[in-house]
Amino acid sequence: MLLEVEDLHVHYGKVEALKGVSLAVAEGEIVSLIGANGAGKTTVLRTISGLRRVTSGRIRFKDRDITHLPGHRRVGAGLCQVPEGRGIFPGMSVMENLEMGAYGRSSRSLADDFERAFALFPLLSERRKQQGGTLSGGEQQMLAIARALMARPQLVMMDEPSMGLAPLMVNQIFDIIAAIHEQGTTVLLVEQNAAQALTRADRAYVLETGKVAKTSDAATLLADDSVRAAYLGVDSTG
């Protein structure tokens, strides 16, 4: 497995946010993590990224224990996150934001990376000198994804990439995620839009109150009556 999370416990003060979460992502997969607000999805990603301290449990990436590895070294190892809320640098230009994505790389030849980013996101090419804070919500999301790709990650984790976007832009963002995957990047996706997440993923985990409640291939979960009722707004009683 590319990523293995084993019996992960995480606290916010005295509150236990994750209560023994285990999950795995194989190289070449899209794996989705779905659940209600407050289920712990973002905490899972932030802990894998090194932004939250582990109470107990283990995180392995490329057969290496990274449980206590500093976050910036996880990026250097090939693990990168697109944060919830985009987190771009609003006062920097599109080009400067992209350059920041490659900040920790040992090789600073970025021509190929810019070319890839602008091929995936032609709108960013048109706005390369524009300040990030003046972009639309959808364009900022594109910039956040493109910035993460500048680190050349083997696994990119995306936290609610469709949040706050118009339906047409949501479809475009998910098409871009599929294209990134087809280019060889493994994806761990946290997404409130369960229908899109399960349609695009190979496998998925359902998180409830800090625990994994269900896991299966995405097609099976998409057809599961309890999942459909809870997350897709489908009444299975007819």
C-alpha cells in the first residue's frame, strides 16, 4: 500500500476526534472519505499531513513510518494536501502561488511543472499575473490544486474541493481530479458531495463520529441503501 493508517486516535484537548481510524490507499487509486459534518474527515487529512498530533496509532507512507515526521518532510516524501477553503496566498500572483508549491523541492527547474499546470488549468494561464485573491472561487480552487501539484506528489489529498462552487464548476473540478489521476497521481478525497465522490472513486470509507462505519468499493457503497439515505438524499423505502 502507498498509504496505511492504523488505529489512529487524535484529540482536541480532552475531546477524542478520531477513535481508532484505519484506512489504506494503494498506488494508482482514487479513495474517497465521506461522512457528515463533524465526522472527523478533515482531521484525518490534517493528521496524515502532519498538522495534527497523533495520540496513538501509526501512519505509514511508502513503507516508511511517518507518524512523527514533520509536515514539510512529508511533502518532500511525496505527500501533499489541498486544504479545505483553498488556502491560497491572496496577495501573490498566480505564478507566485505556483512557485510556493515547489518551495521545498530540491530541483527548482519548474518549466515542465508550469506547463502541466496550465495544460490542466488553461484559465490560470490567462491569469498568471493576477493576484490570487481576485480570482473567482472556482479559479482559486484550481490554483490550490495546481499549487499542490507543483510539489510533484505521489499522493495528493483533497479536502472538500467542491465546497461553495456552482454545479458547472463542481463537474469541472471533478473532471480535473480524474485527469490528475489518469496522469499517475494517487488521490485521497474528502468530499461532502457523496454522489460525485463515490462515482469517481475506486474505493471509499464512511466516517461517523470519528470511526470508520463502512468501507467497500465505491460502486457497492453507492448502491447501499443506508449510504444513499444518509448521504445521497435517497429514500430507499420508495
